[in-house]
Amino acid sequence: MQARGSDRLRLLAAGLAAGLATASGTWAEGTLEAAVKATDLYKFAAFVAWPAAAAGAGGTLQLCLAGDDPFGALIDQAVRGQQVGGRAIVLVRLDRVDRGVPCQILFVAPSRRQAVAEALDQVRGAPVLTVTDAADDPAHRGMIDFVLRDNRVRFRIDPHEAAQSGLSISSKLLSLAVKP
């Protein structure tokens, strides 16, 4: 059974509230932080509208990871068997981001192979929801950027960047975001 808008919002808020990891530095807490982020990555999709042409091939939603993967097996476990809007989530790991990547969601982490800003530039204007992690430099931030606030995993959103790429982010998700 698919969750409706208010149910999805409650699920996302509950995930953020219940699993929001503290960041005091122990291994278990770091794992919890990564697990929360991995889960939130696919849950964001329920609150984003893509143009019809970018909806995904074959009823799937491509969740791509670029850069040095901070999640490891946690992301595989988080998306296994999950669907958003009736679309199965397919996880794709990329060595590099090039124009035309077949992703609806792209998480970009730092890497020696490609700078975050370069990867983001490759998809700028394309209907790809970009997500980054705690980027201090605005050039290294995706449309959604994870941040730690009050020892909890939160996120900030740039709705204007999303709109320039043809994406619409739900006001419900925007209301959960922290201010930059």
C-alpha cells in the first residue's frame, strides 16, 4: 500500500526525528548518521515532482551515488525492495558524473576522481535532484544538502535551483528544511 502525502510526510518526519543521529564521533553513531541519510535519500523522492519526460525508464527511479561512497552497504539495505510512487528504486554507483546521466536523484560526495562542483555542473539544468552532505561552499551544494544541527541530521533545500532544473519540491518537505 502506498503512503499518501500526509502519511509520507509523517514517515519522513518520524525517520528524521527517531533516527536523527548524534554526531559525537563514535563508530555506532556515525553508522546511524549514515543510515539516516541513506534512508532519507530515497524518501525525498516522494516529495519531488519531475517533468513527465524525466520520470524514469521502465517504472524505476534511479538513485545514483557519485564520489567516495559514505554509505557502503547501508544504502543497499535502505533501498532494497523500496518503491516511491509505484516505481522501484534502482541504485547506481558512478565513477564520474557526465551530462545525460540517467538519474532522478544524484548524491554527490567528494572524490579524487571528480570535484563535487564539477559533478554538479554536469547535471545543472537537467531534471536531476542533487543531494550533497554538509557543503560549506555553495558551489558544492546540491538542491538538498544534509547538515548537522543540534546533533541531528537535517537538511537545507534550494528550491530555486530545483525549479531551474524543472523539479518541484513539495511545500511539506520545504517546511522540514532548516534555513541556510
